[in-house]
Amino acid sequence: MSNITNFPDHQRRSDGGDKHEDDWFLKWIAEWRLMRYRQEIAWTEHNWRTRWGTRDDRDIPPVDTESLDRMSELQERFMMFEPRSALAARELLGVVLAYDKRDPGATLAQGPLLEIVRNVMKALGWLKWDTYIGPPDERERRRKRRKASVQHLPVVPAPSGAA
């Protein structure tokens, strides 16, 4: 199966919760992957129609780039996002590395920067998926909010004369 559609299984957070802090962002990543898959299909269909460039028929429609346009829109959003979890960081780096799978000889798939990205992605793979990687002050604020929202049960004193 292609890495483009290999969505990770749902995992529970280590604190037992279901909702991931970066869920909204991970949804965009999933949409980006889907658009990439659709664009791959469009390119493949066009290659078939043109017989990989050997037919020069004016009746052959140009490649549909609607999915590619949506990918670009999502990538604009990705530029402004700072991941808060190891999972979101890995997935964001996966968007960059997806280009080297399409055309390993392309400029985007080569060079020291992508090697750095590959190394960081490999290192992040050892972290638990819900490991928080944001600034410490933000993490402390979240911890305090969680503590404040926890309902404490009243302490019931032991009955007198209990052994």
C-alpha cells in the first residue's frame, strides 16, 4: 500500500483521553494526503491518455489540478502551524518527505535540508505519539487548567472505632 494513504491507527492518549490536542491540524494532514492521492490518480490518467507524452492529440484534456490547488492551500496553512505533539510534528515532516517519494531525483527530494528533516523525523519516531513538544509556559498553563477542572470528591472520614 502507498505511504500516501497509510493513515496511522487511532491511539488513545497516555492520560486516557480520546481527543488529541492537534486533532484539527491532523485532519488537515489527512485531507492533504487524500488530495495528494487524488492528484496522483489525475497525473496517472493523463499519462495514460497521452501514452506518456507520445500522443499529441488536441482532444486530450489537460491534467486536472484541482487537488493540487487544494494541497497548496493546505500547505499555506501548514507554514503557520507549530506542532504541539510528536505525532503532529512527524506528520508535518511527512508532508515534506512526500515529495521525495513522487520523484526521488527532483530538487525537492535532495540536499542536506531534507536529510535533516529525515533525521528529525526518525528521532521523533521514538517519542510517544502524544508527547507534548510546545513551549514550557504553555504546557504549565494547560496543566493548571486541567487540575482546576478535575472534580475532587469529598474526603469521608473513617467511622470512629474502626479497627
